[in-house]
Amino acid sequence: MTDMLAETAAPASPFTFTVAQERRIVTEIPGPKSRELHQRKLAAVANGVSTALPVYLSHANGAILVDVDGNQFLDFGAGIGVTTIGHTEAAVVEAAEKQLGLLTHGMFTITPYESYLRVAELLAAHTPGDFAKKTVLINSGAEAVENAVKIARKHTGRRAVAVLDHSYHGRTNLTMAMTYKANPYSFGFGPFAPDVYSVPGSYPFRDGLTGAEAATRTIEVLEKHVGAADLAALVVEPIQGEGGFMVPADGYLSALVDWCTANGVVFVADEIQSGMARTGAYYASEHFGIVPDIVLSAKGIAGGLPLAAVTGRAEIMDAAHAGGLGGTFGGNPVACAAAIAVFDEIETKGLLGEARRIEAAFRPLLEALAAKHPVIGEVRGIGAMQAIELVHPGTTTPYPEAVSAIIAYAAQQGLLLLSAGTFGNVLRFLPSLAVTDAHLAEATAIIDEALAAL
Ligand code: PLZ
């Protein structure tokens, strides 16, 4: 009996857990304590800050969220791709705790400390490209985008910034202008930063173009409408996150990089959602064989602590004059200690391989689901960044109501799922790398049930 169990057991997980890695629903969802807290939220927190699933968290570990009513949710969102190596991962917690008692704030631009340097060195080693690189650390993804644009403008002496349709780059004034979707991100919040141009990208499911065709279309708009001579930077998510996990057609991104290089335009890869081991590589750029001039990291870089980075060619990064970059909390020592632990865990636990394992286990399950349910128009993604796009069967007409129905059903079953997409019709999966193959099968079964009930 023991032998049989050993034979059928899944390969050992590299993680150790403090919470049982299982779903457990013990109250209605949201439970009574969550409902009570939500009344306080409605009274005290600005309406603009909405909550997708108003269950209030008590703690979390690995791939499991525990709410104040004792319900346990299998987390397929990881706080939108933040707790990639798992919630409260032991090495991250230990590193942060230790740092807390030593130095919580130094203000690097006044009195520096080593951990900032170490994070910059790790980023230079793990971002694509074998050349001298430099880094600035800040607090959020949007701030990373802002700094990349500042640096590219200073380096090139040019004014314009281009982004791709369906992109998401943040909620600050400049990054709202760089984000495609007006509702909910920008409407009513203008006027916006000028000199930002959104140009068509590559969305194979909807445009049917090859990489070369899509790149020709993008470049034509850049040349005719923006003008290469005025363009400082092209900012691109190698796999668009909020836009719906579109994997660009083969050759698309490399054609854009080549055009940027030929025209003195800084190519910025916004890898805030696609980076830090999510796709089975440190950065998704690697899957497309591209070497960006600047790479942006945030979200997963510090295991849940706020940290973001702009890393790029030394000669571009050094265009900003001394004192031109910074910020009070940028590169906070506790966040840096956590980031160092994240890099270490990715290496020692072989987490790039875990992201590839998740793709190998999950992708066939999603393909089988698509074969059964014609409402699934496409299955796409790389590594632990997978999605399905839902349409009215036989068409490409978006079916966002189906996504909402699946998410609502899954929440009742203790599975947290996230939507995405300009049309709100994409179900995206970005679980922590601690999810097991059994979890993936469980999630698929729940989505199958929800689809059957549509
Ligand atoms: N660039 C590619 O995915 C953050 C934000 C969701 P911040 N995406 C999730 C929301 O509703 O706020 C993101 C991203 C890409 C930039 C950002 C911005 O990162 O850390 O949220 O500022």
C-alpha cells in the first residue's frame, strides 16, 4: 500500500508550507466577518478603490489565501503576479524579518547600503543582454515606466513615446496616457501627458497577421504618424498582461527591436507582469529572442514587498544627470532583502522549471476544455502565464459575461480567478509557482463545471 502511494505520488514540491495547500469553504462567500468588514470599507475607503472579491484576508501561504472567516482559496492570481514564488515564502519572510531589525530605511540617495547594489547586480545578471547594465530602484511598476521614459528622453533628446494598443502601463498621469483601456483606468482623470502614441500591435487571434505583417503595420504607423526622429522610446509588454496575455506572432517583437535599433529609439520591455520567472524564463523577452535596451521589473521581484526596477544599457541609464533619479522609498532595504531572497529561491529551487512544469501540466487541460466548450476561442500563454479568451461560439465576438460567470462560480468553490482583456473576455491564470499539478486539474474541473452551467 505504501509502495503504491509512493509510486503514484506527484514529484516532491521544492516548497514547504505553513498552511495546508487545499481549498476549504466553511461559510457562505463572502462570510459574515468579511461582510462586516466590507461595510467598514464602504464607509472609509474611496469608492475608486474597488474590490473584485470582497473576502477579507487573514493570512496566506504558498498558493492558498485564508480569509477572516476561515475559508481557504486556491489563488490563481497571486495578487496579479506578485507572489510568484508563493505567499509568505519562508526565505523571503526570514530575509525581510532579519532586515527589519537592522535597517528599515536609509534613503539611498542620502546614505546608501549594500543590498541596493546587490539587487542591481542581480538584475544586470538576469535581464537579457550581455553588456554593461545599470539600474534604478523605485517603488511601483508605474514609477518604473515613468523613469524609463525620463531616461529615454534624456538619452535621445526626443519627445515622443509610443506604446502598443491593448497595453497597460499604470495609473499615474503619464502611464494613464500610455494605457489603452479608458474604462476604468483613465476616463475623467485627464488632461493627460502629451506626446504619447498608441499604435497597433500583434494580437494573432484577432488580427490574423503574421509577425512580419503585424510589425510592418506597427512600423508604418510609427514612421508616418509619429516620426522616428521624434521618438524617444517604444514601450512594449512582451506578453500583454491586463490586455489579455496576448503572445505576439513569431518574429513580431524582434522586427520592432531591429527597427528601434536602426532608428535610435530606446526599446523598453515592460516585464512588470511577464518577468521574474513567471514564464519559465527570468524575462519573457528571452522566449522571443529579443534583447531590450531597458527592462522593467516590479510585481514578483520582492515576493510581495513593494519594489520596482529600471535596468538598461549603462550608456542609456547614465544619460540621467546625478540627482536626476531617486525617491524617498526607492530600493527600501527590507524590499531589497526580500528581492535578494527571491532571486536566490528562483535559483536554488529551480523555479524556472516549476513555471515550465505548470505549462506542461495545465496547457493540455485547457486545450481539452477548449475542445469541449466552443465558447473558448483561444488558449494562449507561456509558462505560468496562461489564458483563455471567451467568445460567442463560432465568432470572435467577446463574451465577457461568461468570464464573470466563471469567476463568480469559482469563488464559491474556493478558487480565485482573474479576468483580463480590453473586452473583459479573457480568463487569465497566473498562479504562484507553488501550485501542484493536482491544483491545476482541480481548477480546470471547476471551470468545466462553470462552463457547463453557462
Ligand atoms: N506595467 C505590464 O501589469 C500592473 C495593475 C492592476 P503598478 N498591472 C496590474 C490595477 O488594477 O492596478 C502593471 C503591469 C504592467 C505596469 C504596471 C503598473 O504597476 O505596480 O501597479 O504601478
